[in-house]
Amino acid sequence: MTHSRSPGWPLDRTSWVVLGAYYVVAVALSVGMGLLIAEVLDAGAFGRADLDISEWFADRRTPTWNDLAQLGAGLADTLVVVPVCAVVVAVFWLRWRRFHEATLVVGSILVEKAVFVSTTFLVDRERPPVGQLDGSPPTSSFPSGHVAAAVGLYFGLWLVLRIHGCPRVVQAIAFVLAAGVVLTVSASRLELGMHYASDVVWGVILGSVTLFVMYRAVRWPPELRSPSSPLPRSSRQPAAATRGPASEPDRVARSVPGPRRNGDREPPRAPVRTPPG
């Protein structure tokens, strides 16, 4: 694989405009949804179903499950996400000598965190009344920042493998592992009594949309860019051959007449002149 001499910075002015607009829209939608749930839907059938799910997990608590839930939620905890992101930046830089892939993964988490903090500051939804087993965090229940961060980190790593055209088996394994981690973090946060199911669902949506927007905002190098594909082209895929001046053997080959097909007219023969007597 050849490296581009000047890959450029992953985010340009247009990228920042896109991310800024997305932040405003995402906060507005998240706050609107959170207020709708906390102020309107919680008092009806939606709120009762949300509470029933939290109580279902709480009724099945055991010391073993509680310990496993702590480990599962820890997969998306800040103490795990930050070191993993540091390793990701270092590995991607050593592999490709650019920050585009790291910006996709780390940037999606940072943007998601910005939306999450703004939303929890404006939406004061109480956590489920089942007893919280993960301390008393300063943020409110809606949405689940752990779940959103899990989507951005683990599905972001899968997306990097897909962008670079890794074997389909590797991509499939990475996708299954990412989905398994997100489901584990979601179930763990429910078991610990830290979120309602609707908080978790919105966390999945927030993390997924943020990852897609960050992917679109990154200015990928030309060797990864393909106008006919929804994803950047693999840098290992050879570029299409450009038409240039024909070489001498090509001109000679084109000048040699091919075999005559049925129906083709035979070119007229020149008259034969016989020398005088």
C-alpha cells in the first residue's frame, strides 16, 4: 500500500460547518424528544412500559449479575474509552501516516459527548426508581451516554475496516463484536438501574447518526474516494487506467487488418499492368 504524500487535514471549513449544524440540530431533536418523554409520555402507557422494563431487570439482580453488569458497562466507561482512543490514534497514525481514520472514531465520540452533555443539562429526567448500582452521576437519565459512546467507538472501528476493504469475514466478525458490545453495554446500564429503555434506544440512535455525520464530514484522501460507492474506495484497490498516448506496439497492432467477416466487401484490386511486348 502506498501512502499519499500530502493527505491533508481530515476536516476543512465545510466539515466544521456540517458538524456545527449537526450539533445544533441534534441537540434540538434530543432535547425535544427528552422533554416529550419526561413531561408527557412518562405519565401514560409509554412511561409505564419504560418502568416495567427497568423493574424487570431489577427483579433479576444477583451479586454475580451485578458484577457482570459493572464489567459490561465499563466497556463504554470514560476510563476505558479514553485509553482506547489514544491507542487508536497511535495505531492509525503508524499504519497510514494520517489522522483521517482516527478523526472518524474519536471525533464521533467527542461530538456525541457534546450533544449528550447539552441534552442532559436541559432535560432533567429522573433515573429509574429501582436503585442505582453505579453511583450518583451528575447527569440525568436521558439519553444514555455510555450506549452512544459504545456505538461511536466500536462501530467506528468496524467502519474503518470496511473503508479499507478488509476481507468480508473480518468485517463480519468486527460487526458482530461491535453489536455484541453495544447490546452488552445497553443491558448492563438497564440492570444497574441507570437508564430507562427509551434512554438506551435514543443513545443508539444518537451514536449511529453522529458516526455517519462524522464519516461524511471527513475529507478522505483521493485514494479512498469513489464517487460511485457510498463508502470511500479501499486504498488497496487499483485506480482505473487512464487513457494516454498509444505506444508503438499498440499502433502497429491496430494497423494490422483483422480477418474479413461474412458480408464485408472486399476492397477493389488495383489494375495489373503488363509490360509492353
